[in-house]
Amino acid sequence: MSSLGKRANSSNPNSNSYVHFTTGHEDLVHDVAYDYYGRRMATVSSDQRLKVFDLNDEGEWVPSDTFKAHDGSINKVIWGPPEHGQILATSSYDRTVRIWEEQEMGTPYRWKRQFQMTPDARAAIHGIAFPPTLASTSSTSTGLKLALISADGKVHIYECREPQDLTHWIIIDVIHVLPSAPPRESEVSFCIAFCPSRWGGEQLVVGAMDTVRVYRHNAAGKFRAAEELPGHGGLVRDVSWAVSMGRSYHLIATACKDGHVRIFKLTWNVEKVADFGDHRSEVWKVAWNATGTILSSTGDDGKIRLWKAAINGEFQLLSIIATPRSR
């Protein structure tokens, strides 16, 4: 699809609840990301282009910039922490991750490529994530880091030592999340997300093939596997870590090829608190809202499902949104 739709406010469930706009991409759109404040949007596509849109006062998404960002299909785009300015990171099947920084008006290029990450194994990149700026407990950390996971089953953690100069990044950790790389001919799936909490140190959840594990720092400051989230009957397509908002526990959701959405509660142990097969087809994406109270999921059934915990803490289906088919 080269067009997007955002849901409009409507009290009538039978009304058209989407406002379409054309992205201008010439091929499939693979990822969409909002900035921290929800007023800017970035999209990436198989056409190798990165597009940035701004929300105007009339509620319309207006193109801000578009440019070729990679030499292959771009599969992920994310915004950097707002404390560090206007930063985007993109990953591609050209086996690179690139860091982009918005320049002042009047410069030849609105967005400038500041750095390119190319892991040694030269495997395709499947996921990227920034941790919250204040999450690190290291006295030497600048807080500006990026994690990437590649098809060889490795997570690389990069750090920018001088956040005012995005041209200098170094690898500070490498995590082997699989005993060995999957066979080249096999279907693979990898995903990654940081705990959004700014306190308690960095925590990372990684989906690798059909396993999901939480990683925490050891005494040496290196990530090591701490817990496993069990029970997945297929490739894990996505992971999402909820904002805690004062809770004494963490919630992590997963999307799986087996058609299930699962929610795990992390305290001193791991408890699966929800397991929904309502999509009855492959589930590709899960995402929590800004307060970590509502989970959205979407799959091959073409529907978005919203889940929310009742007063007794049991998650229930809140709403089903039928996504419009491309014309």
C-alpha cells in the first residue's frame, strides 16, 4: 500500500472512521513511525525512500521531505529520543542502519546522514530500537544508544559518545540470541524493544524465531538473558513493552505467526496473563498506547483489535476496527 489512513473521532461505529492520504511512495510501505509528540510521521518503503510528514493545524498530514535513504528496501524507521533533537534511524535489507539528523532551514539537504552502522556479519537487519535516554545506570554513558538485531541472530548495541556529534558511534555490546544463525533458506523473524521506563536500568526484550527473552545488565554492564516468555507456537513477529505508569510490574505483548496475541506480566517471575487467538490468522504487529493501558494488534485478517484490562485485571477485547482495503 502506498496510502495511509488515520482513524478519525466518530461516535457512529458504522461511519467511515478513516481519513486517507497518499504517501507518494511508489511501492509497499513497510513501516510508519510517529515522533514523541505525535505531530510528525516518518514512512519507509520498498522504493528505498524515507518520507517525513508534519501535522498542520487543520489535522492534515503535509509532506515535509522525501529522499532516497538506502540501496535496498527499507523495513524499519524510528524516531530518536526527543532530548537529542530531530533524529531518525532507518534499517534496510541492504544490511545497514543509518542515522539521520534534521538540519537548519537553508541547508542543501533537510535531513543529513550522520552515520552508517554495518555489522561485521553483513546480515540483513530486522529490527532497531532506541532506549529511553535516562535508562542507563552507567556513569560514563551518554544515554544515546541504538540496538539492532540482524538475521544472523546477533544484537549489536551502539553508543554515541558525543550526542552533539552524531558522526561517532561505537559498538559497546554484542548479544548472541541464538546458538547459531538460521539456515539461509529458512523463513526468519526477529524483533526488539527496550523497556520504556527511564529508571531501573536498561532492559531489552528480543524475539528471535519462536523464542522471546528479556535481557538485563550483569555486573560487568553487559546484557545477558534473564527470563524467557514461553508458549509461542510459531515465529514471533513483534514485541512491545508497555509503559509502567506506576505499576509494580511490567507488561510485554507479543505477536506470533500462530495467530495469537500474548501478554506477559513480569514481577519476580514471568506469568502469561492473556492469550488471544481472535485474529485467526498471522499476527504481525502489537503496540501499547502512551499510558500502557490499551494494546492494539493487527494481522492478516485486516482488522485492528484493541485490548484492555478490566477492573479485575483480566484483559478483554475492547474494540475491533476494520481497516479499509487499498483501492
